[in-house]
Amino acid sequence: MKLFDLTGRTALVTGSSMGIGFALAQGLAEAGAKIVLNARDAGRLKESADRLRAKGAEVDELVFDVTDAASVQEAVDAYEDTKGRIDILVNNAGMQHRTPLEDFPVEAFDRLMRTNVNSAFYVGQAVARHMIKRGSGRIINIASVQSQLARPAIAPYTASKGAITNLTKGMATDWAKYGLNCNAIAPGYFDTPLNAALVADADFSAWLEKRTPAGRWGKVEELVGACIFLASDASSFVNGHTLFVDGGITASL
């Protein structure tokens, strides 16, 4: 359907050398978009880019640290000046650190907030400045079920994802008048490298299957449809919204 066709558009996905970021990049490519992969590790990034190219995708690689505001601005401006416009941004880069809150190291808190929150602001602002000039653009931030819920030992992560949900509302409030659509996807529990320790924990997996109405872990491919929707003309009047893709876990006690 033309509403979901991304042909001719370019999508930058941060933290996209593996996991959810790579899956979303692959899905956007299959919908017709040119992909700009981002990570700090140039070697791993090239491997991921080559995997997409082998499937016929048009891919660029953009190496920068999402937690360094100056590097972000420089990389985005250079790409726009030399390669072309960025029509879609997926702010996916993130990290987790599990420690009881009373023992949570200050330096770990600072690193987590820089990675999960500051990065979305830095990259979002850098890309939006170009989108605003053109009067169009899509920004998709990756939130979490922890935007609404909490679990033991991840309070700072919960705080960071709550911030992403409200930053998304703020982006829409400030930038919708310029033709930008700013929304978020809140994944539930997905089998990714970030959740490897939980996936390997038989007791946790058993609890999760009982707690989630769908009765299982999510597969990263199941996030692609939501991303294409929010990146495409199909969501032209959707703004400031967080779309939960969680098997019903936030809907059920």
C-alpha cells in the first residue's frame, strides 16, 4: 500500500548494529527506505551493513557516539551536506544496568541517562534542525513498558524511559507546527542481547509468560510494523503518541 511505502526516504537508526535497532533498520529497508546505520564500533557496523546490503538494501554507515553532543551534530550535519536528507530518525540507542537502587553507582546512573535520554535529545535536535527547514520529518523514539511500569533493580532505567515518553510529547508539541511527526514505540519484553540475562533465567521467563497475556517473549520482527506505520504517511496525524508493543503486559494486572 502506498500509505506505508517508504521508497525515496532515508532513515537513520541509532544503535543499529544488532538487536532491535538492526531489526527495525531491516524492516524499514524492506519498506523501501535507504538506511543509515549508526554505532560506535566501525567494524561491527560494517558487518551489519553488509548483511543488509546482501539482502538488497541501500545502506550508509555513520559512526558516532550518541552521548557526545558535538560529535552527533558534526556527523548529522556532514551527512546532510554530503550524502542527502534524513527523512526518518529512529532513536534506538540504549543500555541497561541492573542494581538495587540503594546500591546503584552514581557513575552508572549518569552513563545510563546519557545513553538513554541525552542521546535522544542530541540526535533528535540535530536531525530536527534539518527537518524543520524542509517542513517534514519523522522521529521515532524507542521507549519501553518501563515508561509506565517498574521492576526491582532497574529504577534508573525506568526513569530514563519515562523521560523518553515525555520527551516525545515535548518534541511533538514544539515541532508538529513545522511538519514533523514525533512518536515513540514502547516494546515489552523482547528476546534481545540487552535482555540476554533475563532470557537465560528460567524462573524469570516462566514468570513473564504467566504475566504477559500473549504468554511469551516478543520477537524483534514484531516491532517492525509499528515502526513502518510511524515512519510512513499512514501516521500523518499521529503525534506525541507512545505505541506499546508488549503482548498486553501493560493492559493486564
